[in-house]
Amino acid sequence: MFDIKMVISEIKSLSRPFLLGIDGLSGAGKTTFTNELVKEIERAGHRIVVIHLDDLIEERIRRYNTGKPEWHEYYHLQWNASEIQEKLFTAVHQKEKLLQLKFYNAHEDRCYLKEESIENCTVVLIEGIFLQRKEWRSFLDYVIYLDCPRELRNERILIRESYTGDLKERINKYERRYWKGEEYYLKEVNPIEQANIIIKNGEK
């Protein structure tokens, strides 16, 4: 498990919440790792607010059938990067007490404005893929990148998404959309190089 002592002193040194990021590609185990890390941070006496980037995606009309390649829709249109920069990252740096964020309801395919209090909060942990994109990286105080073998990640994802269709359809969709978007991220951003620490996760 990650040793939270490595960043405790940095957390205490700030007059605003410490922005801690958990990055990694699909299937790398970010959610599970985050849940364990939150327990460690709380045991260290900190109040933490967790934001999952998957909760902040756009409605389908904005990210599907746009005429752009599917990988482009995934990387560039799945999230409104500039809005999240303003409403989340900039707001934390400006010591706002309330975050006003659009949360996506998948069942209704609608986004709803939700207020998230960060008053008296010492850590805002943000978890999600593409977290170190150029619009956001400079705002983050510390980033943990979970590095998991591609074969294992893909196996997890294809099993997890079994409800979306047969195996061939899932593979084709991921090749067109998700895996190409991830390849773009690795090439253009080089998140492993940008992260503060790399954790090997999920080795068989």
C-alpha cells in the first residue's frame, strides 16, 4: 500500500485543500486503490473529499456521433476539460468553500448541478483516467500513477463490460474508441513521466 507519510508534510503546508490525483488507464484498479488510500488518509487525521472523474462526464449527445473519430470523442469530448478546470481545480486553488460541479446521471443521460462542500477539508482526491492532461496537471499537488499490465487491464475491462454486447463487439468498440484514446494520452502526455510516483498495480 502507498505510504501516505510521503505527502503528509506537504498536505499540512498548504492553506487550501491538497489536490491529490490518482491516475491510470482503464482497468488499472484506480477505484479500489482510492478506497484503500482514503482510509489511510482519514486515519492520519485528515478530512477528505473524493471526486471521481467518471461522475463528471458529458451527456451522450456531446460525446457520441459527433463526426469526429471515436478516440477523439473519448479523449476530448467525454469531459468538458475547461469547465472542470474552472469549477474544480481553479476553485480549490482559490479556496472556495463550495464546488459547483455537473454530475452525470447515466440512467437519465442528464447532468445535474451539485454542490460539494470542501470547507474544513484538507485533501481533495481526484480519481480518473486522463487526469494529467495539459489543462489540469499544473493544478495537482501530487499524482500517483497506477501502472498495470495491458493484458490484465484489458481482461478486467472486457469482463466488466460484458453487459454491453458479445466479446467481439466489445473488443471492436474498445479498439476504436477507448484503447486508441489511451494510446493518444500515453504518447501526447506521457503520464508515467509526469507523475510524482508510479505504483505497479495488479501484477499477476
